[in-house]
Amino acid sequence: MQYAVGAPLPPPRGQASPGAAMNWTPNPGQHTPPASPPAPPPPAPQPAPGQGWHGPAPQQAPPTPHSTDITGHVQLPPAAPVPLPSPPTDTAAPDATLAAVAVLLIGPAGAGKTSVARHWADSRRVPTAHISLDDVREWVRSGFADPQAGWNDHSEAQYRLARRTCGFAARNFLANGISCILDDAVFPDRPVVGLGGWKRHVGPGLLPIVLLPGLEIVLERNARRSGNRRLSDEEVARIHGRMAGWYGSGLPIIDNSQHDVATTVRVLDDVVARSIASPPSW
């Protein structure tokens, strides 16, 4: 069966015709003449050879300058190394809940770094972000180099990349008035995972604070973990022993063996206030 050019095709069998909803019924006994195609627009005038365009110049929008510092219409200040905190002008201790700071919370697995860091960031009266190195490192899904499978060039490269990413984020947060607290298991006797890299990526104003409860507490907390975050008891004991090297380093140390998270956060506020008034040398 032939149909007129330009006429709608009939619906497949078993389906209602869309024309029925519009009170339109094709007449199969009559031939529908084809619709006349629209006339083509007249050709645009072309200048004669050797002559230029004498009509008005077409209006064109000026090109929009591209800027790498603009997101939408909000201009963001560039990031810079975090400077040393300014000493308070009066003798009263600074209010750590209001100061714009970058804190690095150090401790072994099971010390409670993540829980304390999150609670501290949630409870402050100024915008504060929590940046966990383990979370950033696990952004890598396929090809993730799990340090528990062995520390090698591949896992070290991913650790360095995650640390640099955390430092970049901390700089940008501080440049936009948002404090941050980072957490990582930084060893005092391993330069590869030491404080030097954090100072290089964040800046000299980073405030490192050690969270170091007793071994029994760390083993108990580690037992409640799951997945690749849970370590063997032998590995936890080995890491905890190496973390003891922070004693005598000059860094502030919080023993939260007998503290819950809320109490540890209050102690952390006091330590941050003292660190702002007198930054530790590291």
C-alpha cells in the first residue's frame, strides 16, 4: 500500500492512531495530495569581484575571556602555602573554636583520629573541613595499592599522590576561609611518610598534634574495624611502638586512653589554642 508523501504513517497494528485523539481520521478511499514544500530562502547577496561588503557590519558578541580562577560567577582566591599563625595581640589565650587553622592529627591505627577529627570539624563555630588521607588514597578503585599487601614503589607513589592532593585541598580551603583538619599515620622515623612532606604540601602554618592512647585501647578499637582498615594485632603493636618516638619530639601529644570523643575534642581545642599562641618547632 502506498501513502501520500508528507502524510503521517499509520500506527503499528494493535496501537491506536494518534489522530483519533484529535478527531482526525484518514480517508483510505481518497488520495491525499502531497504538501507543497516551503520555498527556499533567497540567496544572500554576494559582493562583486574586487569589491568589499558595503552593507552594515553584522553584530557579533565579543568573545568571553577565559579565566582559570572563576567557577561560574564566583571568583575564588588562589591557594598559597599556609603561613604560621599570627600570635595573639593580647595575653588571653586565643579561641581555638574561631581561629582559621590547618591541623594535622597524627596517630596509629585505632587511635581514633578519624572520629575525633570529624567531631572536631562538626563542633566548631567556623567552617571547617575534615580531610582523611586514607579516604583520599582509596579514591583509587581499580589498581589500588593496599599498603597491607606490602609497602612498595606502587603503594608509596599512591601515598605521595594522596598526601599532595590533601595538601592542595587544605591550601584551597584556608584560602577561602575554611579551616581544615587532616589525619594520617605519620611515623617519626620514616622520612617517606614523615612530616616533611606535609609541611611541603600544606605550608609552615600546619599544626601537627599527636593522638596516642595506650596499646590495649588501640588493639580494642582496631578489633572493631572491618575491611582493609583492620590490621593484624602484630601490625598494630608494631605501629604503636614506632609512634612512641614522638615523645620528646616537641609536638603536643594527647593520650585519649580514658577519654571519649567529645572529651578528646575539648582537649584538642586547648592544644590548638596553645599551638596558635606558641607554634611547635618541627
